Amino acid sequence: MSADAETDADALAGVPSPPMRADARRNREQILRAAREVFADQGSDARWMR
């Protein structure tokens, strides 16, 4: 299991996680924003790399 999957599972289970550093939080938000835009434009068939 990847670290991200463990983190997501912990979050769903209500396990508290340490606070994110400010730069990590900004990076995460930028990635999520880009993913939302791609999904909105291309739907679930979107590909990140062509």
C-alpha cells in the first residue's frame, strides 16, 4: 500500500494526521486544482500524459 493510500485511509477512519507544511499544502492545492480542471474539461477519460 502506498503512503498516500494509507494517509487517505487514516483520514477516512478519523485518525488525526500531523499538520501539513505550508509549501506542501500549497502544492497539494495546486495539484488538486489542476486535476479538477482536467476532469471538468475532459471527463473521466482524461489522461495526464499523452
